[in-house]
Amino acid sequence: TNFGHWQFWLFMYLSLAVSTHMELSLPDLKQMWGGLLFIMILIFLFNVIYLLFFSSYNNILFKGIMLTAYLNQILILGLFFSLINFLLSWIVTIIYGVIVLRKFPNPVIRS
């Protein structure tokens, strides 16, 4: 597994640091509705076909719960890396402000 290698954690940190600062533009938000509708129709058709041909509700429910648990783990990991990114940036900003600017940086008051 990659969890024991420092290169994996560096990659995870850098990729999440970049992805947390990405922002969608207004044209991106306007264009997303067609794709979102298409994905929702595909999911609906998949569910209808599954319910017509397979009568086991417990099986799909269990798989959905497992998928949700995995998604929660990924989101919590992303939150953890975002928190680390924030704390490192804050510490570097404080050190820079104290050493170079000779004052404690205040994020509210801009000078």
C-alpha cells in the first residue's frame, strides 16, 4: 500500500491543496445543468431497470450504504487536508509577518 510512503502523502496534500482553491466561473455554472440532468436521467434509468429485473432490495441498499460510507471517508480526508493546508498557511503568514513586517498579521484589517 501507498500509505506508508511520504511521497503518497505529499501528492495527496498537493492535489487537495490545489483542488480546494479551484473555483467555477459563471459560464461553468451555466453549462453544468445539461450534464447534471443527463446524469440524473441515467441514475433514474439504472434504478428503474434494476427494480424491474432484480427484486432484491436489500442488496442494492447495502451497496448504497457502503458507497456512502466510502464517500464520507474521502470527504473527511479532504476536510483533514484542507485543515492542514489552512494551518500551514496561517503559520507561514504569522512567521512572515513577525519577521519581515515586524508586526503580528491581522487578517481582518488590511494595511
